Amino acid sequence: MIIIPPRKFIRALTAVWMVVTTSGCMLNYLAKSSYSQMKILYKRKDIQKVLSQDNLAPLTKEKLLLIQKVRDYCFNELKLKKTKNYSSYVQLDDKYVSYLLRVSDKYNLKSYQWKFPIVGTFPYLGFFDKNDALAEQKKFIEKNYDTYVRGVTAFSSLGWFNDPILSSMMNYTPQSLVNLIIHETVHSTIFIKDNADFNERMATFLANIGTRLFFMKWEGKNSETLKAIDHEIYDDTLFSKFITQELGELKKWYQVTKNITDPMKEKRLQKINDNFSQHLLPQLKTKRYHYFKSKKLNNANLLPYLTYMSDLSDFERAHNLLGNNFDKTLKYLKSLESSKHPQKDLKNFNL
């Protein structure tokens, strides 16, 4: 068991007390979150000790070794920030490590924002206890907001702590696991305050490229995994264009439609499902988005698609201009940390 140095407690408590002038509810939330985070970190076991256990399931061992390989690849090949992340393991009591609450206006595709010290605003609130997430969700439902709670299998502490490998990550396919580790390592490398959506899209884009480079190196261009990744990227691109257009049209509909009622809204959201089934589903090469045809939509559960799946063409264009060179693209995106308008600067990027 790894013991957390006292300075970690000091840093966490500092983050809490910096908001002493904010509401008591937020102070209580931060204190409870810090405590829950500490409980998880206290359960960390050194990865080498875990790998040496005789009773370790073969599949778990295989995935832990894969994480160590991709971790080294992140640091040595992709030149992402070197940290001690993913050098320890935590067996959770739940299949999720935390739960995210999303909240949106009922008749507008607009996210409720929470403000935090140091890191700025975020369009979601995380809870280590599902009941806490549901209790907070209930408050917003009573205020007539759209809400959405989902389980999370991994997260980045943005360098505040040495993030462990979590048992909740063990159900990932090899390519998804590699993508996850690169995605979260990007977060540890680049962070632009008050731009959560941009940060997520950036990490998604770089992780997709990095995952392909990883399997190209370790399995070669004829890799079956690489073929699966290409199919997934193909579907990601199609779905990204689809959902970006659909949400753009939905946003306009909210703006121009007067006296919207719940039945009107439900019918308009069902149109998105129908368009997916009729026009996009037949084109997909994998089943990763098949769930969408029957997903019960509301504004809050549509917002994550704006965060993670909005059109990534601006990132793609910059990457192409930089010779499809991961290192150059990473350095350019890192330079946007000082930008007040990173999305605008990215769109206007030119050599």
C-alpha cells in the first residue's frame, strides 16, 4: 500500500479552503470530494507488486502490462509530460470510479456551469458516490432543468495526484484502453483554463492519432487491431459530422420556436433518433453507435456530444498543415494554453 505524502493533503485542503467565500454547499462538495479522492489514493498498490501476485487474473495482467507499455510510449515517443500516473493500481468497490452530473436549460441547448478555484469553469459536476449525484440531480429536476448522470471509469486529476490504474478500466478493449491512457495523459500535459470542451476535444483528437501510431509501431501496418481502429475512426468521423449538424439545427430550433411545450420538444428530439437510423446507421462499419437509435434524448445527455464529438476538422486541418507530425501538433496546441480564445485561434491557424 502506498502512503500519500502529507503535502498532498495540504494541496487538496488548500483547494477546498480557497472557496470559503462561496456557498456552503460548494464547500461541502469540495471537502467531501477531497476526502473520497484520498480514500481511493490510500488503496493504491504498486503496479509491480500487483503484477507479481500469483492469483492475478491473466486478462488483468495482460491489460496492466499493456498500460505500462503505452505509458512508456506516451513519455518517450509522443513526448507527453512524464508523470507517475498509472504506476499503481486500485481495486474499486464499484464498476465506476465516479459519476458525472450534466445539467442543461430545458428549452435551450445550454450547459449549466460550475466554477472551481484554479481550474476554472466546468460543464459537469463529478461525484464519487452515486447517491450524491442523484440527490444533486433531483434538485435540478425540481427546478425544471434537463439532467443526466453517467458513470465514469477513469479520470485525470490534472497533476494534483499520481493517478492510479483503476479496476473499472479493465473491461476496455486493448485499443480503447490505449486510447484512454493517451487521452488522460494529454490532459496532464495540456490544460486550458475555462475551456473544458476544447480540452476534451483536443485530448480526443490527439489520443486517436496516438493510438494509431502505437499499434502501428507494435503490430505493424497489417495489424487486425489497426484495422479495427480505422473502422472506429471512420465511424467517429461520420457520427461527429452527423451530431454536429443535428445539434446545430436543434439549437436554432430552440431559438426560433415560440411557446415550446414538452410534447413539441420530445417530437423534435425523436427526429434526431430517426435521422440517425435512416441516414447514418446504414453507413457505419462498427456497432459502437448503434445504441443511439433508441437513446432517450434530452438536452443534458446531448451536451456531452458537443464536448467530445463536435466536429474535429479544425484540429485535423492544423495537424495536416504541420505535416501530420504529432510532436509539432502537440507543441502548437500546448502554445494555446495562454490563449483567451483557443478555438478561434485554432480555426485561424496557418503557417
